[in-house]
Amino acid sequence: MLSKREIFNLCKLAEKTKSIVVIDEAYYHFNNITALQLINKINNLIVVRTFSKAFGLAGLRIGYAVSNSEVINFLKVLKPIYEINNINLKICKFFIENVSIMKKYTKEVSKSRKLFFTEMKKKKLEIYGKYSNTVLLKLKNVHELENTFEHLYKNKILVKKSNFNKQFYLRCTLGDVNSTKILIRKIKEVI
């Protein structure tokens, strides 16, 4: 995560080469950290958000951009004539008018994250990720990674394996507390 000061400095540096800085706030609703306040102070900043994560609408491929009027007018020239269909528009409208659904989900994910961290720390496992609905669970070696992944897969729990710099991780997407309890129980059956 970049601080507002770092974003400001990055934008000033990019200004020298007439570049635009795009800040992706796909996970904003899980952490409420935003660069939106800088839009009126910086001329070369675009903040983008999606309905994929907190709203759970990844299949719709819908998002939006926020910037100053000059940048937005430039983007309007580039955009396709029909960028969103009526069905997707109605779904988005429903969720915007019922934003409490998303807020309830993000609160549930926050509870799940706390539970997951607590339970994995009891097993002396390292966990990373406090700004989104995903966490990385660090495992000791490739054998533990493969065994845990296979066990979860056999129990219809999909996670992603990550192996970089000779370190081994499972990327777990957290949802409601009950689902997270099942994930924790299945991990504990192996580790």
C-alpha cells in the first residue's frame, strides 16, 4: 500500500514525463484507504475501482474511473460507444441502491480475516494480507504446500498455490465466517 504522500510524489515525478498515474482501488471497500482526495490536487491521477471484489460481481467486468475533468474528457474520446449492457447496468444500479449488501459482506470478511489470523497464529503459521479479501498463508516447504492444496481441493475448497523466491504460500479468498471456519478446519487437518 502506498501512502498519500508517496502517491503525490509519484504523480509529481510522472508529471515531468507527461505521464498519468493510475491507482487501482479494487480492494478499497475492505480497507477504506483511498487516493480520491488527491484528485483535485494532482492533474495526472486516475483512481479506478471495480464491482468485482466487494460487490462480488466479477463476471460483469464493471468498474469506474475518477479523475479531474480534463482527464475524464480525454478518456471519453477513447472509450467504446457501448461499454456496458443494460442487464449489467441494472445489476450495478441494484447494488448501488442497496450498498448495505456490500457493507455487510465486507464486515463479514473483516471478521473472517481476524478469525483466520488468530487460528493460523495458533499453528505458528505466518499470514499476510490485511487490505483485501485474500490472505497468503506461508507454508514450510513444497511438500506441505502440495499436501494442503490437495486436501483442500478434495474437500471442494479452491485456493491458489504460490511459489516464489523458494517460499511457499496458499492464497485464500475469505468470505463469510462459516466458510472461513470450514477452511480453517480443513487446513488444520493437514498442518
